[in-house]
Amino acid sequence: MAGITIESITKSFAGVTAVDNVSLTIEDGEFMVLLGPSGCGKTTLLRLIAGFDLPDSGRIAIGDRDVTDSPPGRRDIAMVFQSYALFPHLRVSDNIAFGLRMHHVGKDEVTSRVREAAELMGIEALLNRYPTQLSGGQRQRVAVARALVMRPSVILMDEPLSNLDALLRLQMRAELKHLLQDIKTTTVYVTHDQVEALSMGDRTAVMRDGAVLQCASPMEVYDRPGDIFVATFIGNPPMNIVRAVARDSVVKVEGVEVALPEASNLPAGTEVSIGIRAENIEVHTEALDGALPATVAVIEPLGSHLLLTLAVGAESIKASVRTDFAVKRGDPLWLELRQGSVRLLGSANQSGPSD
């Protein structure tokens, strides 16, 4: 068993709290993504799991072993870095084999495991090359093979795809997900890229200011964000946040009643923030009962759809429509919020994302 248990971990640097009383359980074989903006504490938390930094307080266990104070070499982990960290003077085969040789693994076993890892990553033909003779994507495959060859209990990945171009990142994302699903090794993956978080992980832990705000499946985080920060950090475009006034199980937006999916039991007159995704808004060219009157402010053609920015009273709302939707700036439209898609997010003065 190689699950990870993090209990009340806190870490500060020069009086600044980087990780603030974080508790998190990562199941054996699970792919956990730590997501958040720069400075949120995700890389520090990864370094604490790896043993590169030690916590000020709290406990970390891998399987049934308390590793809180153990050095990295005794944690049975492997690390994949953003910068690849390959030895330029060593051939690919020797880069992959480096960790095995440091652990005094026999020559025949090293050769066998290097070949196996290279086959998994599709780099058998590159074993005799040097890192300078490889593309960025090939170097990243070598870095992953070097981690896999150790057969670790846990693989830790620190933004491993961020140095790749967009097309290669898309390809490597799919390859990594397929590979890690096959080998079923517990993986912790740090990224600031929400697309990676949504598409790759079994669960996503969204972090801000050293704390985990929400940890759930990617679609749960996307569709039912725990607060305004998560709602506006996840998704492109971000979830629309609209101020409203509550009354029982409905809220009023610009004088129009909008039903909530669950009874909120809020006192009448309470000012709240509600959220709705752009794809959950039906746009009409004629007035409709219960729809919000809007005016087109901006039209953005995005290939598969048009993204409209609409003025609804003092609010600004984004909605997706078909590319053949006939509309121009200044046109009046009516917005129907899809039944069951409105989320109650908190008080109207709660803040959104910031770095």
C-alpha cells in the first residue's frame, strides 16, 4: 500500500506561511492534482511529501510508514521536475539508469529495467543519444522513464509539461494519463494549468494562500465549486459570478427570479453571489418569461463557438452560442439560466482569485 496521509502540515519560510495546516488523504494508486496560482503553496506541499523540506508541524505517512522526518532517499519516491534535470554528459540510457546504479542494482537488472522503461515511454531508439540531441518532448519522456525505472511507491511531478509547446503538451497529457492509469502508481501532480488538472487527475485539490479550499473529482470542482475563488479559477471562461438577493429557494437578479437547485433557507433580502457557467445559459433573441434582459457588449469567435460578453444591468455575463448565431454588438438578447445549473456560492462581498 502506498497511499499518502498528510495531517495538519504547516510550513513557513522567514515568517511567511507557505502551507497552512493542510490535511489531505491520497489513496493508493490515485492520481492527485495540486492546482492553484503561483505562490499558493502547491510546490511546497510537494517538496514536503518528497522530504526536500521538513514541516514545522504535522505528520506525513506513505502507506503505513511515518516519513515526516525521513530523508528523500528513504521515502520510496521518484520525482519528475519541470526542468527535466537530465545529466548532459550522460547518454539517455545512463540518465535512466542513474538511480538504479546509485542503489547498487545489478548490471543485468539495470539493463532490463532501462529497456522496459524506455519501451513504456516509446524512446527505445534514443537510448544512445545525449540530452542535447533531444527535443523538449523527448527529454520529458526520458525524465519520466528515469522515475518509472525505480518502480517507486509514489511518483511526484512538479509542472512536468510547462516547458512544452501547446500541441506537444496536449499529446504528452494524454500519454501520461494513459501510462499512469496502466501502472497504477500513486501520483501527486502539481500544476497551475486548470486544463491539465481537469483532464488528468482522479481528484483535484485547489489551493490558495497555503490552504486546500476544495478537494474533489475534476467535474465536481468544475460544476460545484466550493467558493467564489474555485469558481472563477476553474474553467475558461471562468464561471459567471452574479450578485443576487435571496428569498427562500429563489434569488432575484435584476428583478428576475432565478430558482436555486436546492432550498437555501436564507433570510429574505440576504445579498448573495450565484454562479453559472457560460455553456449553461440559453440565449434568445426574443423576450421570454423568467429570462434576463441583456445587451451584447463583446463578440469573440473561438472556432467551435462564439463567446458573448453581455451587460445585464450592472452585471457582466459571458455566454456561449453557436458560430451561426446572428448577433452584433448592441443587440438586445434574453438569457435563460438552465434549470439546475445555478450555484449558490456565498456572500456577495466574497472575493475571487488573486495571486
